[in-house]
Amino acid sequence: MTVHELPKRLFTLAETAHILSMGRTRLFAEIRDGRLDTVGTGKNRRVTVDAIDAYVELLKHEAEDAA
């Protein structure tokens, strides 16, 4: 099942970390570095399905460039 097959379109940071198989520390670093976009304000940050897909594509491109 892909993220696009899920009915949910916005994910909490905890859900996003689980989807991307990473810890909170790394997730926050990726957000802080501008590699993963979020929406919302304050404590209510969410990650869109499109932002998750864009992040995965970024990782793929980085892996290809390293090869």
C-alpha cells in the first residue's frame, strides 16, 4: 500500500516518522534543514502526503547521485 492509497492526507510528526522509518530526532533535523516540508503553526505541525513523496524522491535522487 502506498501513502496515496491511504484516505488520510495530513500526518502528525509521529506518524510521519513511523511512515519514513526514522526517529523523531532525525525527522526534526530533516524539517529544520528544509528537506521535509510541514504545514500548520506551533505545536500543530503536519506533513502532507505530497511532502512525504517529495522527501522520498529526494532520497532516491541522492542515492542515484552517490552511485
